[in-house]
Amino acid sequence: MTMLIAVGLVTALFLVGMLGAAAGLQWVFGVALPYLAVGMFVIGLAARVLRWANVPVPFRIPTTCGQQRSLAWIRPQRLENPPDTPSVIGRMALEILGFRSLLRNTKTVMIDGRRLTYATDLALWAGAIVMHWAMLIALIRHLRLMTNPVPGFVTLVERFDGFFEVGMPVIYLTSVAFLGALAYLLYRRLAIPEVRYISLVGDYFPLFLLLAIGGSGFWLRHVTTTDIASVKALVLGLTHFAPTVPASISPLFFGHLFLVSVLLAYFPFSKLLHMPGVFLSPTRNLANTTRISRHVNPWDYPVKVHTYAEYEDELRDKMIGAGLPVEKD
Amino acid sequence: MDTSRRRFLRELGTAAVGVGCLPLLDPARWLQEAAPVDATPSTTQWAMIIDLDKCRRNDVREACMSACRREHNVPRVPDPEEAIDWIWTEEYQHAFPDQVHARTAVAWREAPVLVLCNHCTNPPCVKVCPTKATWKRETDGIVMMDMHRCIGCRYCMAACPYGARSFNWRDPRPFVERDAGDKPLSEYPTRAAGVVEKCTFCSERVRTGRPPACVEAANAVSGAEGALTFGDVTDPESDVSRILQSEPTICRRVSLGTGPNVYYRVSRAPAPATDREGA
Amino acid sequence: MATFDEPGYYDPDELVQIQRHPPVTPWMETPVDFRPGTFIYPGKPKNLHVLGLPHPHEWAVTDADWKLPQGWQQIILDGMAERLSRYRSFQLFMDICVRCGACADKCHFFIGSGDPKNMPVLRAELLRSIYRKDFTALGKVFGKLAGGRPLTEDVIKEWFYYFYQCTECRRCSVFCPYGIDTAEITMMGRELLGLLGLYVNWVIEPVANCYRFGNHLGIQPHGMVDTLEFMAGDIEEATGITVDLPINKKGAEILFFTPSGDFVADPGIYTCMAYMLLFHELGIDYTWSTYASDGGNFGLFTSHETMKRLNAKIYAEAKRLGVKWILGGECGHMWRVVHQYMNTMNGPADFLEVPTSPVTGTVFEHARSAKTVHIMEFLADVIKHGKLPLDPARNDHIRVTFHDSCNPARGMGILEEPRYVLRNVCNHFYEMPENTIREQTFCCGGGAGLGTDENMEMRLRGGLPRGNAVRYVQERYGVNQLAAMCAIDRATLVTVCDYWAPGVNVTGISELVANATVFRGEKRRTHNLRLEPIPGMADELADADAVLETRGEVGAHA
Amino acid sequence: MDGLTRVLRNRQHAIVERWCQDALAVYSSRAALVFAREQDQFANPIGHSLRTGTRAVFEALLDGADDERIRRALDDILRTRAIQQLAPSAAVEFLFHLKDVIRQELGSASNEAVCSHDLTEFMRRIDHAVLMAFDVYVAYRERLCELRINEVKRTIPWSVGRRKTG
Amino acid sequence: MRDRTGIILGLGAFLLILAYPVWQALGSTADPARPALQRSVDPSGCVEDTTYMVARHQDLLNTWRTDVVRDGRRFYPATSGKEYEMSLTGTCMGCHTDSQAFCERCHAYADVTITCWSCHVAPEGL
């Protein structure tokens, strides 16, 4: 049910974008809404991150996943249990670039019913990392439509991405990988019972949104090719704050662009916030140094404690009776 | 014929209905590219007959090879390891290893033979190509190369028993012969580094009814008329059929079963040694 | 009519259609089923009074009406708002979960019970759904469609059930790509329940005791003296050694504290005895404290504020007694508090000195600021320097495995020190399967204040993954003892093993050290600290004599 | 009995597989699917014990094994069920399902060689196994009470206990 | 709150990187409009109409390539009914004589690498 709502939403949005543009509203879907979406994205994201930044981290609570640094002759696992800032950077890099924690999933495997070994359960990790990296590369590739002249690294990325030169225009590896990985992530959300049980509309919606964006992008490039130079003129108009809407752009492109606008606008209000959030997780981005140096809680306040004096006052006779030293006789 | 334009319009229409991005690939589009439109195979099979004797003349062979190079912008790479050859000269004993025996005369053994792609009836190179960049064209039996598709795996080179294929180890353009205006001699596309190339029986000439460049060049040398004969071997009235019916001819390595379509006339004994030295 | 045993009685087609699966209801519409043995009794008002906590009242879990205070919804929402503005962890974990499900099958309670709400992600969603409804734009507008739900009394009951069904072990956090820590969520959930006066007695009574008497069991000073004296008596019986009992001794070098569970309950007491013996052997100038007689801190399972209130006494007592530094015994959650919270909450401890081992001279640089050292770090250093005469053969009848306790493993990272000590005092040490130890260790099921007999069924469900791994090494290597450096483990793993892997005993590591140590001036050792005969040493005295003679151990220290 | 045993033995894999799925049905369907899917002995001890347990019980019944062996085969499953949110009836019910499963399997085979008398005998063995499962279940419930008492005993301050005895 | 500065800097850096197209545009003198192309020397018009050619010329060339190389066909029946020889150098470049002015300019704008001229011989420049 939740999934159908998400499918319906995405389909409707796509149709709105495409039919709207076909009906002559190119200025709305090509200029006004993209500006609005980028504005919502930037302000929404900044507001959310600033809100996080304004919430203090009162305690130093890293989840330690390896040996601490203690005695000189015991080797610490710096990347799993960082004892200083460089190690934290290393740990965060592994997490953000390599999805370290998802890679931790292990399964026991019984060989011949006797010997126990361990296999890494790679599926979720692979699906996630392929999807995210492919999305980043696809994003970089799109810079060719947003910049003039196009910087060298964009062309370089395109060249590597299209290395096999299959198809005309060249089919990018990341296009296929992106759609494949998304399809897998959707499949597992539906196929694994516990994941399906916990899934909300807010989980399906971004998946279908990305699938539709990727799919329509692929379609625009490989099937119903549109005039790419006009598309670039449109986009450059936006970046130069001198918007123009060239005539010969396929309505399909406006469907694609509208979904991207929706994604940008939806981003700061959704679980997609995990993108900035992963940098700020206190269980990952803090060094395990609470005994080495004092972490200060900015909102610390005095609490009512039961002092030794109160304790002794209540129990003095018993302490004296038991032969324990007391402060006051 | 279903033109691209109609397809374009149809796709626009499909997209407008909004199911545009559901079937991500249009299977018809790819199928069409892979399968030849004209499904009925033609009976044509181009073939060539090389007169061994006439082609022992250096100027005849040189005329053939040079014409080929100019016609197809074949580069002259100085390093023999990296040479690109569409038509070239082999010694008889190498061209016809199953025709020489212990008592074959040295003159015969070392006689120069003009060799090129045999455009086999049963080409092993085609079977191994992973991208179908080389294929036997059903309309005329030419073993074609599609440079756009070649990925340079060189399986075809390993498969060809005649060594008829060359690999571009480097960009061939600097080695292509130019005219005074520094333009290549022909409009024929050059190749890129990393692809395999070979003789195409001058398919672009044959298409317009002209004979291959080498045939034309050889026949233009005085006294060497008929050194190379080109024609449809399935047409009993063609020159090649006529010669094959009336004269002894041999083929390279028939025992391999590849069915070569380049034949050699062996009508006369080798000329005296003087001639041989020039080979 | 065909009878049951005749063919044709069953219609195969009809059989196939039998649907035995209970209907699936979305989790928001599945109410809690309170069944005795799965929940803990409510906190008694008198304990809340001791601590001055709000809304003390009598109520019962199985009642329909929990007698929530007036305006309870507002109390909860205000409490959430306050915590969202104080804990980045809470705010962030509410915002960024993508429900990928990587954590789902990592929770021991989910593995053992199959209850979907025991999946860490869903446990957090119990809170997150309220957060969405009342604190996010999408939730306010779209409500349930955006994953929000209204705050009702049923939600509170659900919170109570499931937040007291989480042992804050942080195993899920290890696997979460964003490090979302269910322990944080549970702590917030319990704090919010506390605002309505809802606690479990098994947590709040120890807290009240600890607040007033210095330890969770409410042992008063004279009782503690008695307890330690009894232990000293047993030590003498087992070893012939008379140990000192320094209590509240001003000017001692080291303040020693350990969880109070080890004062009273078998088998923790043997670990406690071991500390006394080892300190005696090493000639350490230390003291116990009656005021700070518990390192454990059930405040961690109540609220951050309570944790601080209970923890304050440790530095205060160190200051009063004028010690140089602090040594802590084997405990799990105590070390989470001491390692990750104490210095922040009640530091700086600038009146203490950087801990330096009086035995080896090693400076514990990694405790430079908090001035508190773990007994395993201390002992590993002593053993590494060869300062403890060990005869691991005395533990040869023991085939031991090691259970990493959740908090020291995932909130500190003390993994190698205990293993080093174990390998030096036992000849037969076997690890449990790889995905059940170290940072992937499974909880005993009794942490975070769940270790009572009231919810024994639930605990045994949670203990199943651990028990199952123990049984594996028991069947495979003949393991008969499980070492754990945590007082809650020593209390609850006994039961877990008795049920899931009968025949495996539970022990502290220090106990094994003491049993393997050849003490100066010890009598002929025929019994271990449990006063059980040591095989090969007690069987026949004559044999034992011979063994000791040949080893040259008799009189070596006499 | 031989004929039936042979038929059942031939179909053992299918029967046990089906029965195991059936036995999972007492859990909420979400949990059941998880228990059924995950193969890891340590990540999914319940599914593991159910898989190995049902096979052991079925083999024991086929062999006409003695009470002790059947009890042993049932041990793991009922040990787990004794501490789960199940009514006692639901905990042992899965054994009755074996009858349905066998009927289904034999029904689809429509094997004439299967004598109804043999089948009656086999069903009687299952009934007997149910009784034993009940024994095992109750034994574990009793164990649970005993453990609870032990725990309370252990938490009586040790010094108090010592004082009384000594 | 030491880390707040860090977070704000990080956020700023991220948004700055994200805004690269905008600040490139602000500092750029390059014309954002699509470049003007060399018109055909033959006024009678192209093989197909301009809208189609602009969007789909690569498809047309692709089809031609297949038809010529693989199927040995030579002539393309245009929608107008006229037949054209399918030849890049002959037909296309016969009218659009300068590959730099015609192809490269637009392809550079859209950053689409053309590989045609690494083999095919362009009338102007090689």
C-alpha cells in the first residue's frame, strides 16, 4: 500500500512536469520551479544542518568497534576505535567513502556441517555503495550541461564512465549501475519481510523518485533524444540568472527536470538528510578519548547529590560501631 | 522502410503519453541494428584469381600493393612487427605449405606470391569475434570489418590461418601517405589505434560496380593483363568461373576447410633464377 | 462419513489453503501484549520520593489506566523538545534513519523473540513516529502518510514495554551506516517515561539505594565491613592468607571501587575476594569506600541527570580521602559511565595524579585526565612485567571461553587486555564464534536494568544468541566455564547458561587470576576461592604434596 | 509398516521442509519469514533449531525410536518455545501439523501401497510424541521457575546466607 | 561548541562547491547561448528538417553507418522522397564543409566528444 502511494506520487509528478511543459508552461517547469527547488534545497539543508550544529554534543559517546589505545604494548585499532583526530578522519572516510559499517555484516557458514567460517554479507553494502557512487558520478557528468566551458575533470569522468563505448550515444556504466542498484534496493525493501514491514511512504518515495529520474534521464539520452544544446542553453540561462527557454526541448525533459526539482525540494524534509547527517553522527565522528582529555558539556548544570556529610550524618553511629573512621564525632 | 524519422516521431508520441520511461530500452531499435534488413541471402560470392606467374613480376605486385595503400590510406609503419598489410607478398613455401615437398625446386619454393584476405566461405575469424565487428556479408560474401565495433581483442588475428589481419598498435595517421597539400590520398577513413584491419575486397568500389583497386592496378600494367581476375564465383558466366572451369587452380590451405575465395592459377613453370632474385 | 484415518478425510486442496499465519497488522496498529515474565514491575513511589523525582504514583503494568499525570502529553512533548535541543545524537538519530534494515537482525531480543518491534529500527520508530507528527513539517501536514502518529496512552505503554526490553548494548550501532545508537534512543525514551513517574522498580530502587547509601543494594557501612570480613575469612580458609581490609582509609594511594553486585551474589563474590588477594599480594596501598561503594550506576538506565547524581560521589570521595588515583573493578555499564561520562559529568579530577602503577611504574597515559584505570589494564600490565607468580596449571580443569561485555567492548574497546590476562592464567582458552564476540558480542539479556527474575522469559529470549554460542563451544571444545568482566553478566549469564548451555559456570577474570596465582605465604592450595576442591590438588593429599614438592612451590614464598 | 516407512523416507526431505515451514507459523508472519530465511546458526538460532529439530523428530518417528530419543530430538525446539510468547497449546501444536503434512504428501502420491493400518500406527506415534513434547515443555517451564528461585536465592546477601548456615 | 564553526565551514564549503556552475557563470565571459553553426553551402536544405537533424543527427548517422557498412546499402530515402547517398564525408560534409565550424563548435559546447574524425577524413582539417 505504502509502495503504491509512492509509485502513484512519482508518476503523477512526472506527468505534471511533462504535460505542464507540453501545455506551454515551460517557464514554470524550466525556470520558476528549478529556482524555487534549489532555493528550498539550500535554505532547507542549511537550516537543518545549522539546527544540528546548534544542538550540542554533551557527551563523547563513540561506538568503539575495536581495541582501544591503552597499554603501550597492545596495538590499538585506530580506524575502529580512534584515539585521536587523524584516526577519526580515517574512520569517517572509511564510513562515508567505503560504507564501512554495512560491510561489517557477516554470516557464519558451516562447511561440511563441521567447520565454521565467516562470509561477508555483501548484498546491502554493494547495492548501497554502487547506488551512491553512481549517483555522484552521474551528478558530476551533468556538470557538462551546467558549465561553459566544461572543466577537464568532467570530460575525464565522462570518458572513464563511457570507457566501453557501447551504444551511440555511449551508454555510461554508471547509468546502468545506478538503475541496477536502485532496482536491487527496491527489491530488497519489498522482498525482505522485516525491511518491508518497517518501510514507510518516505522510504519508497525517494527510491521511485530516483528510479524515475534515472530512467527518464536514460530515456532522454538513449531513446527519445532531445536537443542537448538547447537543454544546455536552458540550464546555462539559469546559472547566469538570465533564463531563456529554447523552443525545441522535448516535454520529457521537463518531466525529468521537474522530478529533480521535487527531489531537491523534498531533500531537507526527508530521510535524505542522512547525507549531511552521516558526517555528524556522534557515535562515529568522535575520538574515544574521554579518559585522556576532558570533554565539556556546554549545558552542564549542578545537580542535587547526596554528599558525604549527609551520608555520614545519617550513618555516623553505625560507622563508628563498625570501627570506620568518621569526619565529625 | 521504417525510417529513423518515423521512429523519432513515434517515440515522441509514446513519451507524450507518459509511459516514456517504463521500457528503458526500445528492443526494436537494438534488434533492428543487429539483424540485416534484407533477410534473403544473395547468391553472390565475390572471388579473385591471381595468376601466380604474372604476379612474379615485381612491378605488377608493387602496383597492386601500392594501389591498395593509396585507396585505403593503409599506413606504412616502419617497424615490421607493427606493419599493416592488406595485400602483400609471401614466399610460395609459406603461402602454400601443403604444396611444397622435399624435392620442390628452390625457385618454386622461394617464388613470390601475392596474398590477401581469402574472404573464406567459412571464415574462422567471424566465429570468434565477440562484438560481431567482423562478419560475412550475406549479400556478396565479403568478410567485412566494422571498425566502429572492433574492440581490439585480436581473437580474429589468432583465428585467421592466413595472417590476413593486422593490428593498429599505434595511431596510423602519421604513417599514411599524403599528397602535396598534406591531405591523405583517399577519402577512405583511416583507422584508430587499437583496431584490427584487413582487405575488404574494396567493398566501397565493388558497390559502385568497379573492380578492386589491386585488380585495376595490375591489369593496367602492360603485359600483365589478367594477372588478377575478380568476379562472382556463383555466376557461371563470370570471368572467374570461366577460368576456374578451364584451368588448373589452387587455394591456400584447403585442408583447413575454410573455403578460400582467392584462387591461384598455376599454368606455367617458374621463370629463371634472374627473375627470382628481384622478388 | 470418512473418519480421520481413512483416505479422503482430508481434502488436499483444502489443506493447502489453511492459513496459519496470524494476520499482519501494521506495527502502529499492533498493541502491546503484556504477559507476565516479559515485563518488570513499576517503580515504587517511595523510591521516587528519595530522589525527588516527579509524579510518584502507584500503578500496575497490567492496569488499563496507568494514572498518568494531568497534561501528560504536553509533559512528553516538552521533554522531547528539551532533549532534542540538548542532545545532537537524539536530534540526528530522529532525522537521518533510512530504514535500511541493517540493524534488524542484530538485536538479541529480536533474534530470540521474533517480535518485530524488537528490531532496533522499529524500537526507534516508536519514538520517531511521535517526533515526526509533532516536530517535523511533513509530519504535521501529512500525518500518518509521513510516518507520524498521535501520542496516546497506548504509545506510552508501548514505550514502556519496549524501552525496558532494550539492554542498551549498542550492537545495532556497530552495523548502522550512520552509527545510530539505540542505547541513546532508549535512554531518551526512559527519561521521557520518567517525566510521567514511570520507572521500573528494579532500576529505581537500586538508584534510590545508591543515592542514599552509596551502593545499589543499600548495604550500610557496617554491613559492608561485615561482608568484606566474611570474604577475608573465606580467603583465609582457601589460601591461609590474612588480607588487610582498608576501608575509608585517608591518604591511601588508590581508591578502589567495583559494582556492589560482587559484594553479595555468587559468583561475583569470588571476583571480589580475588581483588583483595591480588592487592595484598602486590602490596598495593588502596582503600575501599563505603560512601562510594558502588561503581555501577543504574542512573545510566534512568536519566542522564540521575547518572550524574549517583556518579558524583566517586570523585568527591577520592578528593575527601586524598588518594592519588582511582582503580575500577570488572563491570560493564560501570565502565561505560566511568569511561564515557564521568570525566565530563563530574570532572575535572585535577586534584588527582596521573595514574601510575605502584607495582611496575607504568604510567597509564590513556587515563591521564579521568585518572581512572580498569583492573584488566592494571593486571595485564602487572602480568606483562612478570610481577605476579602464576601457575596456570591450577586452572587446568577449566576450559574457559570469554564473553565480551557490551559496554566495555562497544563503549570503550577493552578487548585485548582481558584476553591477555586469560591466556596467562588459563591453559585452555577458547573463543566463541567470530560474529558473537568483540565488538559483535551478544548481550547477556540482562543489561540496562533488565536483570531481574520478573522478566525472566524475556531475558532468556534475549540471552538465546549468547547461550547458543556458549553451547557451541561447550559441545565443540568442552568449555565448562564462561569468563565475563561484568557484574550483571555474572548475575544473569548464570541463568542463561543454566537454561541454554547447562554445565557451563560463570566466573570473573580476576577470580581465575587469583586461583592461578602462587601467593606468598599461602598454605597448600587444595581448594579454590569457591572452596571447591581443585582437581589434581585435592584428590589425594599425598599426590598433591608430591606435585608441589617437585614444582618447588611449597615454601617458595614461605 | 515397512511399505509406509519406505514411502515416507523417500519423501522425507519434502515432508520435513513443509513441516518446518508449518511449525514456523506460530510466530507472527514477519518473524516467521525471518526465521525461515536466515540460515545462520548464530544470527538465527530459532530457525536453526527448528530446522534441525524437525528433521531429528521425523527420523526418530520413522525409526520407531524409544522415548528418550524422541525427547532429545524435541528438546531444542521446546526449550525455545518454553520462553516465548506462546500458549502451551501453541507450543506443542506443531507436532499435529505433521499429520496434515504427511496426508498431503501421501495424498499427492496416491500410493496404493500405503496401508491405512500402517498410517494409523504412524499417527499414533505422532500422538505419543505430542505427549512427550508436552512433558519436555513442562520440564522447561519448571526449569524456568527453578532458575527464577535460584536467582532470588543468589541475590539474598551472601553474608546473610553465610550467617545462617555458619 | 567548538565543532559548530567546523560544521558551518563544512556546510559553506559544500554549498560553495555545489554552486560551482553559478560562480563559474558569474566569472565567465563565454556566451551561454548555443553557438551559431556554419550553414549549409547548399540552400536546398538538409536530408531531413532542422528540428530532427539537431536532435537526432547522431541517430541518422548511426543508421547510415549500419546500412552502409553492415547491409551494403547506399541510398537513404528521405522523408521528402528524395534519395541521398549515405556518406558522411560525401553527403554531409559536402554541404557542411568545415567540421570545426559545423560539428566541433556545438559538440564542445555540449561536451560531447566526437570520434568520427579520428578515422573519417574531414574535408577541412585533419
